[in-house]
Amino acid sequence: MDVQTIGIIAGVVALAAIILYVLDRWSKKEDVDVANAAKLGVSAAAVAGGVAYAVGADDVAEVAEKVTTAAQEMFVGKPEF
């Protein structure tokens, strides 16, 4: 996995974490603390980037494909009891 892909993954995760933080604060009618949102986003990006780097081998693509196929069969396939 190249550095750009890891960066994109980290960026998307950071953005999602910040959006969820803002929505949580908004739903509780509380103020959004920008410093806390930034810390949360950076922490989420660091963890996601680290995990993506650690499991970024070529074998991960095979595992992801198998899991995706199994999940699709689970939700789309004919139930057997």
C-alpha cells in the first residue's frame, strides 16, 4: 500500500471522527470545542494510518475480498435454516 492511500484513509477517518464529534455536540445542544475536535481528528487519523500501514500487505486485499463476498452472501443469499 502506498503512502498516498494511507494518507487518504487517515484523512477520511479524521473527517468522519470530527463530523461525528460535531453531531454529538450539536445533538446535546453543547458548544463545539475546536481544540477537542482537532485532537480527536488527529488521534483518529494516526490510529487509522497506523492500522492501514500495519495491515497494508497484499494479502489484505485477498482477505477483504473474501469478507466482502461472505457479507454479500449473508445479506443477499437464500437463508437456509
